[in-house]
Amino acid sequence: MTTISLTSVRSAPGTRLRLTVRGRRVLAAAAAFPAAIALTAAVIGGSSALASGEPGLSAGSFETVIVAGGDSLWSIAQEVAPAADPRDVVAAIERLNALEGSALSAGQELSIPVEYTAAR
């Protein structure tokens, strides 16, 4: 059995953390990154009229339709505004409802801009 005397064990000398100029810049950028993301989300998030609750949108500027099974944005656009270009109507519906894609669910409520529902 080997015994170790406590006097022979030395503690490691304390090391001091030194940051280079580049290291300080990286650390500052890493600390500022979450704040920049939050600010960007706040600015971009307020751009959609209905979804963000923008105060300039009146209740009479849109009508609501309920999505039925098998409906698509294209079919809804053709139904609500048969005389208009469906691409324009789809774009307006996506913008008004802050849709990020074209996937719809049965029972989903969609707001339709009043300029397209007036022809009905």
C-alpha cells in the first residue's frame, strides 16, 4: 500500500483569464445577439395588420369565412372574387391573416379583404 504525503501534492497555480481584442469582440457580439433578435422580432412582428392587432384596421374592412374540408387558398380566392386574379386575392388573404404557408385546416377562420367580398 502506497501512502502519499500531503506535502508532496501541490495545487495548480491560479491562472488568470486573458481576453484578446478579438475575444472581447466575440464576447460582446454573443451578449448583444439575443437583444438584436428580440428587437428584430418586435419590429417585424408588428407588420401584419389583423394578426398583430394594428389599430388602423377597422372591423368593416374584412369579412370572415370558415375553411371547409378540401378547401385551398386558391379555391377560396376563386369563390370570393371570381372576377379578380386569384394570385392577388391569395396574396391579400395571406397578408391579412399573417399566414406563413398555404396549409389550411378545416374549421379555420380566414379574414377576406372587403374589396374582394364586395362583388359577392
